[in-house]
Amino acid sequence: MTYHRIEVTPIAGALGAEIAGVDLSAPLDNSTAEEIHRAFLAHHVVVFRDQTLTPTQQVAFGRQFGTPNEYPFVEGLAEAPEVIEILKAEGDTRNFGGLWHSDTSYLPRPPLGTLLYAREVPAAGGDTLFANARLAYETLSAGMQALLAGLRGVNSAALRYAGGRRDAAAGNSEMKAKGVERADALEAIHPIVRTHPETGQKSLYLNGAHTMRFEGMTEAESKPLIDYLCAHIARPEFTCRVRWAADTLVVWDNRATHHYALNDYHGHRRRMHRLTIEGDVPR
Ligand code: SIN
């Protein structure tokens, strides 16, 4: 794939690329925006280093991908309500997103992508792992693919949303929780194998954070296969790992990836600005 406006360097065999040569705080010309979008679809996770972005500028860049939406369980920033602050303070032990998941899959229209911008990071630790759910699907046997073709998953915010952040006030002392009582009410049924609306590629779409069971089956009946598929998605050869620095922005495609925020930095502070972009109904 050829790029003229940006430099694109893959960071792993499975997915992920660093993009250099662009300043995201300023409006992008059409060619640069098109190349970034092409790299995003090809690599599923794109990493921009040394960006200086206010929340408003983060939202403006997010609009290149679609319409920003609001996260249901954390108050947005005053400057940009679509942006939430994810903050693990020095005394906290819980982190946000500390298990494999695709963002808010309990919504009828889960976000197509997420833009996460690092404001403060620990000297070491706090990396984010990503897994390529398309590769995970493509490496299943034909028999398993045929079995999954007919299955839909029941996704609920009440299972373990955002890594157990139901008691966010206790777990993340400085985050501003909202709407916690709505967790049971947020449920959506989506195909276990979804087709990417832009690339036509199929990927596995279920996760241990939100997928409680298969439609028409009990949790006990569903669990062994859900567990198998979640372990399959997280196979090391399907993953990449992003090491954060302050002023790094990462954009990932929730339609083709899963991610996991590592919680290996107790005693240190990590503060991120997170924005999601509205997606379509998974099919
Ligand atoms: C998330 O799951 O959205 C947050 C990931 C992270 O903080 O690395």
C-alpha cells in the first residue's frame, strides 16, 4: 500500500502501525485524511506520537472517522462532553478496560472506533494490548466458522463493564462515574461473526467483558464456547502491544479488534482522554 502524505510503519505482524508526518491539531487536507483512513482500515490500530491535542481538537480529529458519541458511565469533560477522562491515581488498584473487550458492545450501535490520547503515563507499565479479531476468525476451522455463522451473542453492560468499573468510585478515586444504575438495562444482541461495513472482512465479535451467552442458550451452555473463542482471540500471534508516552494518540477499530489495558503500574498515575465514534448496527 502506498502513502504519499504520511509514513506508516507496522508495529507487529498481526496488526497495528505507527503513523508519522502529520500534525493532528490542525485541519487535515483531503489526501492526508484519506491516507490515514486507509491505514486505519488496513492496520486496525494506528498510533500517532508527539501530538498536542486539546479535547476540542481530539473531537475535531475524531470527526474524520464519524460522529462522536458519549460513553454512558463516565461524565464527559466540560470542554468536550464526548471526551471522558480515564484516570488511575497513585492509590487506585482497579483500572478501566483491564480485560479483553471491544468497546461498549452492549449498545445497539457500538462505536466503530475509539481515540485514546495519553496525558500522563507511568514511566513503565500501563501498555494496551490489541488483538486482531479478523485473523482470529479466519484461522478457525471451516466447521467452527459454519457453527458460529448462526449464533448471536447477548451483550450486557451488567456483566463486567469496563473492567469492573461498576464501583468506579471505589476503584478509580478521581473518575466521575454516572448512570451506574443503568447497567442492567443496557443489553444488545449482535452476531458472533460480524462483517466489517467498510472492508467486507469477517471478524469474531464477542468478549468476556460483555457477552453473557448465546441467544437462545443458557449462560452455562454458552460459557465453554465463549471461553474458547475469547482465548483464541487473545492468542499472542494475533496481538500487538502499544507502549504509551505522553502525547500519544491511538485510534482503534472496534469492528475488527479487541483490546486489554494492562494494570501493572500500581502506585503510579495514568491519565487518558477517550473518545468513541458512533458505529452502525453489527451485521
Ligand atoms: C479502554 O478500554 O477503552 C481503555 C484502554 C486503555 O486505557 O488502555
